[in-house]
Amino acid sequence: MRTILLSVIALAFLASCNSTPKTELKAVQNVKGTAVYGDSVKNDNVIEISALQTAMVGESKKDIKIKGLVKEVCKNKGCWMIMDLGNGNDIRVTFKDYKIFVPKDLTGKEVILDGFAYTDTTSVETLRHYAKDGGKSEDEIAAITTPKENLAYEAKGVVVMN
């Protein structure tokens, strides 16, 4: 009886050691990458980020998976990213329900995102907040005086590629 009880306790202990927080490295399903943040991302219907503006013609919101390079990451927490659309414009990527935080050193890395793109008007206050999080100077922050209409993206899953 004692041996069975000790075996059950040992198995329970080993099983409890195998849990990982949602934002840490975990197995990737269908997309070969080095890390997943948030939900896993399946490798179907992924478009290059340079095709996103064309895909959004006539749409104000669209569920879509995109692939591209990270240009900038929030230096405060990793709570947003900027990606280059390939035509001189950028897109800000935020994360569903503010529950995903990515590493602050993703600049220059390729990622695949699963979520939705949408047209957004960002207020002066929010633009200044982003500028502060991005490490901009007080003069650069003060120079922001008008809201900006732009394409934005909310990701529920991020895969960092090799």
C-alpha cells in the first residue's frame, strides 16, 4: 500500500512540473518556428504583409493571417509591434485582450500573425503613449498633434520564425 501511495505522489509531482505559461516557448502546430505567443497558428492562407493593403480594399475589418518582419517592439513590455507594409507605411500590431507580450528583441525577426486587420483612427493621446513606449524623445512626443488614420492589426497568435 505504501509503495502505491508513493508512486501516485511521484506521478502527480512529475505531471505538475510539465505546465508552461501561455507566453512561453511551446510546440508549434503546422508552422515551424522558434516560439509561439498566444494561440498557435496554422500554416494555411497566410499572406505576405506587403499584400495586406490590397486584401483590405473595400473592407474595414478582415480576419487574415500575415507574415512579415518586425520593425519595432514596445520597449516597455513587448505589448505591441510595428511592421513595415513594404510601401513606406507601417502597421501597428496589438494583442488580443492585452494578454500577449512578445520579447522586446524581435526587431528584424520574421513572424506569422493570426488575427484581424482593421482601419483605425489613433488619437493624439494614444500616439503619444506609443511614442513614449517606443523610447521617443520629449520633443518627438510633443510634435504629435493630429490623429492618424491607418491600418492596424490585432493578433491572437504570433509565431516567431527561425
